[in-house]
Amino acid sequence: MTQEQLINSILEFIASDATTEMDFNKLAIESFAYQYENNIPFRQFSIQQGSTPRTAKTWRDIPPVPINAFKSVLLTCCEPTSTGRTFMTSGTTQNGVCGKSYHPVLSVYDQSMIRNFKNRFLGDADKIKMGILFPDTDSMPNSSLAHYLSLALNNFGTESSSYLLTKEGIDFSRVFENLQYAQDTNTPYAMLGASFSIVHLLDEMAKQNKTYSLPAGSKILDTGGFKGQSRELEQNEFYEQLSMTFGVPRNKCFNMYGMTELSTQFYDNGNAKCPSIKTGPHWIRSRVINPLSKTDVKMGDKGALVHCDLAHFNIVSTILTEDAGIEVEDGFLLLGRVDGAEAKGCSMAVDEFLRANQ
């Protein structure tokens, strides 16, 4: 299968409303075969793990690449060019190396984001006035989150939508003007940005004794957490402060879970209860495993999250994260970073990957 054929198959799958588990498995194995043939480090790892496109029957048989491997080698099925886009992680290894995901084209990433965002965050509205608390793509061209938020604003934001973060930091005066206008004119407003930026905004609003009562239809989306970037807040306290400060119900305060090493994002249905259940669209699947044994844990038990994302076609579709989770009936609970035995298992998985590519 050529790259163009694979891209077309994935785009058709994303656009379809009538896919089955059999359809997902078929395309997952086709993607595995393409990556096995064209991504040499991944092929070496797959051979070491005893899995090939001929022996794999479902997406669960595809060996998940540990997420830290992205910081060791450039996992790509084609040579990077100036016409593509490389997204880089914000975290670094001890050697100062970022994880990288190279996209020869952005058509699949963009379609994955646009359809999922429309269904999960925007809902019935076609457009909404947005305020973005994150740098734009000119300032951060290698940030997948900057690209994600630019897609949100350009496709679903009204003409008066804007970025509210400059090189000097959050433009608080513009933020307050927007919030006041939304409140006074009964215009629904959406605030989107990094969790740590929103914490800084909450702190400034508390300092100035400001609160708002945004109209029905208003929403807030945060992503990325805030450890090391701002004061830390327990989840329940964070969403309670959002609701009280902006007048937005907690079930309209959404968290997006995504990463540079994927091309698809997970959402919850608001945070009336924490931790909230995360789910993805039909072109991504998740498992919760014991990284020592590489087997699924029982539903309700804690383990490390594995995701198989068909939209991440040029790199590797199946990754072992360092995020802890619990599988539940309707999705999974995100519990933060793995620790203890799970952390040891993830480190061993990285060692296995590196040995396979010596």
C-alpha cells in the first residue's frame, strides 16, 4: 500500500459514520504493514517483540512503542522535508532531546482534529467566539497544541475570536473586555488554552476580585496540566474555581487529553465529577496494560495506557504511554503519570526498544 492509498483509506474511515470493529482492525493491520515496511526502527522492534503484519490479527497484536522512544529516534516512514511539519514535545530527556512526530502532510491530523472537536466540544453550534490562552503557530511552529488551537479558532471561531496571550504573557485587559462583553450581550463565549495559563488567569481574577456570569452556551477547554508551570490544583478544586469564576457549569468545563505522539485527542463530557471519563472517536482505540507482562489488566484495575491511533499513520500508530489509567465501561479514567511497578515496566519497554535498534 502506498502512502497516498493509506491516507485516502484513513480519511474515508474518519469521515464514515458506519465503521465496525472489523473495519478498524483491517485498517490497523494495513497501517502496521505500511509502517513495518517503511519505518526501520519500528520494524526492528516488532521483530524483537515477535509480531509482524502476517501474524497480527487485530490492533491488540501490534507492539506498542514506548512513548520515550520518540526522544531516542525519529520514527517516520519517509524522510523529513521542508514541506512537512515536525511537532515536538515540550518535555526533554536528560540530554535535552525532544520527542518528535514528523507529518509529511497535515490532512489526516487536521481532519481528525476538526471532526472530533466539532462532535465533542462544539456540539450543536457552528461557530462560537473564542479566546485562546496559548501562543499562535507563528510563535510555536513545532507545537502540536498551537496547531490544534489554530484549527479550532480558524474553523469554529467567530471573526471576533482572538489570541489572548502575547510574548509578555496573558493580556488580562483584553480577556476582561471579552468576558464583560459576553456577559453584557448574552453572547456565548469559549475559553480554550493550556491548564497552567488558565490557573494564572484565575489567580489574576482573584487578585482583582473579578468574577463573571457567562451566558448559556459558554464553554471552557483546558489541556496539558499545570505541574511546574503554575501552582498546582487538585482536579475537583480546579473545575470548581472555573465554574464559580466564569459562571460556566462544570459539565461545560472540558478537558482535552492529547499528546505530540498522537494525531487524535480524547475528551470528557465535562467535569461535574472528577476524575472524568475520557473517550475518543471511532478511529482510535485504547487498552490498559501491565507494562511488565504486556497483558491487559482487568477492567477497574490501574495500569498504563496504550493507544492505537489510525490518524498517526506516518510514525507508529500504537504507543505505550507513561500515563496511568483505569478502563471503565464507557472509556477510561486518566490518573496522571505511572509510578511503582508500572513505571518500572515502562522503563523496561524503552530499554527493549533501544536494544532492538542497536
